Amino acid sequence: MQEAAAKTDQPKGSITQLTGDFYAACMDMTTINKLGIKPLEPSLAEVDTIEDREGLLTMIGRMENVGIDVPFRLGPRPDPHNPLEVIADIGASGLGLPDRDY
């Protein structure tokens, strides 16, 4: 990751360029600390506009699409009664912390 971040001559959109840029952004603690929660403010403002069930469902869909944990997860899994079939699996997600020590 450090090697990829150090390479500045990689073609735009290449795996090395994308990986290096992502790693460098995650490790830039000066900028992260300077910005604080400012990058999250538009999303938090959007959450504040939720007024009804439809708004909540829309927001859950948006969050799920960008990889944010929502109260449930939906995804594929093998059917336990027929492993040749893949079925939808839904379960609790994002409802708590990893363990009691948190």
C-alpha cells in the first residue's frame, strides 16, 4: 500500500493509482483532523430531513448503496436445503457494537 501511494506516475484509474490514492487519503491524519466531521455534514443534514416512513426507507437504501451499515442486511447465500440454489438472506446488521467491551 505504501509503495502504491508513493507512485505518482501511474495511469489514472489504474489499480495502483486508485489503491495508492485511497491509502494516502486514509493515512493523511493532518487533513482528517483538520476537516473533522465536515465531510459528513451533508449526509447528516439529509438524515435530519427524514419525516416519514418513505423518507426513512429511501435513506436506508442510499446508505446501503454506499456501504454504510443499516438496521438490516440483504444479500445472497446458498440455500441450506439445496446448496445448488442461491437465495436472499436478510438479517440484523448495524444495530450494535462488536462486543460488550465497547
